[in-house]
Amino acid sequence: MRVLVATDAWHPQINGVVRSLEQTAHEASNLGAELEFLTPQGFRTIPLPSYNEIRLSLATPRMIMRRIEAMKPDFVHVATEGPIGILVRRACIATKRTFTTSYHTKFPEYLRARAPVPERLTYAWLRSFHNAGGGVMVSTATLERDLEARGFKRLMRWTRGVDAELFRPRPEATLNLPRPIFTFVGRVAVEKNIEAFLALDLPGSKVVVGGGPALASLKERFPQAHFLGPKEGEDLAYVYSASDVFVFPSRTDTYGIVLLEALASGLPVAAYPVTGPLDVIGPEQGTIGILDEDLRTACLKALELSPLAAREFALRHTWRESARQFLDNVLIAHDIGPIARRYRLLRRPRILSRA
């Protein structure tokens, strides 16, 4: 089982999409499948306006078609709606090949935060983009309901996991800052709403881990905060462990892998009650995290929560199960194997007969 994954999000970007795809590929190999990536690497690229860290591919339809033919995949998955994703989708439609997609980013909200583009127009384009495929993978129930109400079809669940060996409590970890330490990890960009966190009146220290186009302006506006720059692997895990509360101020994320990384590190979460936190933290509200429209209240209450409970909750989420869901969705979309037959039976309308 060889799956070609088309993605515009790839190294050197550090984000949840890249991390999800890498972990899925690693675990898929243990399940007898192989994921190959078609990315902007190997093509000429230009920087995304206002966001130089993101490079847009200048590939042509002919280039993409040749890549697909050379890879000879059994299945195709379009992970993003950028130039690479658009051209691979186009190639699949032209050759009458079924493909799956995934919805990682609330792009209409992101775009609206940067430019006066009505969300309804962007959602209309996204609906057309995704509905052309055999299935749209979404990470949470809240997102699924939202997209279904907007006319998206053939929605399929694909949850996320965490590397609980890397992200673990480290009692010896310290940042040598006044405690309590409230930490945010993610892209430093306007859509992450980091300003809402940095503007809070909180005791101790505020830490921001990550890079992005808003970094310089936030540093200037909030000189008392500690900006540690982008971190990965052990360095990132160490910062989580040295903190007291993980603060997630975003209102536009579809999931938030960083939530699971923080919880696996024994770090309770403070966030708004929105898509992502509602699905990850919601069932355990008051035990592993606090969701509140008053983010300061959420931060202070989260200090009282159990690091052990946070860790135990995160251990239930594995990348192995996430990869299994991904591969099952691909087979279901192509109506292949017993998993697809079971899916058809579950989705079949029930016919009630009168006695």
C-alpha cells in the first residue's frame, strides 16, 4: 500500500501539519504501508507574501503529472490547498483517479485576519476543492459538524497522537525564570492570537516558543515576555517540562497537537472554549485543563490541576492509532477491503418496517 501525499506544508516549516504527516508516515511503515511525499522541495519557490517562512511552489501541471507517474502510487492524498495540492487534485481529476483530502487549517479565518476577504467566498472555494475527492479527513467532531453545516461532503475522522517518550515530565527541567511559568508554543503569527495571552495580568513569567512574521512586533510590544525562538525535539520537550501551564490562545486551530505535547509533559492547559481545545480538553474540563472566555481565569485555575492527570490523559492518544485511522480512511474512500464494507453497513440508512 503506497500512498502519495501532496503537501505544500513541509520543511523547513515547523507546524502541526508537517508534524502530523511525518508521524503518520513513520507509524504507517509499521502497519505495512508506505507514504511518499510530493512537496515544494525540488521545485522553484517564492515566499508567501507577509510570511517569508512559507514557500509557494512554482511547479507546472506537466511537472506534477510526471512526478505522480514516476512515483506510481496506489492511492493519492491531498493534504493542503496550496499550489502543490491544487495541481495534484487537478491531475487526479484529469486522470479520473479517486483521491482523499484533509482539512488542517481554518484558512478562511486565517485569510480574513490578514485581508478583507469574506469568509463565505473562501469557504465556497474550499468546499469545491474538497468535495471533488472521495473523502475529507478532519481531526475533531466539532470541526466535522462545522464543515458539514457548510456543505462539505464525505467527512471522515482522523485524530492525532503524541510521542509520549519524547514529551514527558522532567522534574529536573528549569528555565531559571520567576514561577509560575505560562508557556505558548506555536507559530508567532496574527492568527494564533498570542497578543491575548501576552496582554494578561499574570504572576510569574510568560514564555513564547516559536518563530513567525509577528515575532518582532510582539517582542517590541511585550518586552517583559520571554521569546525563546523555534525549538524542536528534546529542546522543545525540556521547555514544556520546565513550565507550569500551557496557554493556547488560538481561536482558529482545528486541533492543536501542541495541546497533547503539553499534556504528555504533565502540563495542564488554559484555553478558550473553541474548536480544538473543546475536542481535546472538553471531556476532561476541570481535570487536565480549563476552558474559559476569560483566559486569565483559565490560566490561574489551571495552576491547581494535576500534572499526573494531564500525563495519563495524553497517554491515550498514540500516533499508531492516528496512522491506522488515516490508512483506513484511504481504503474506505476507495471502497476497498473489509473496513470499507463495515463502513458501508454503518452508513446505510435504516429501513423500518411496520409490524
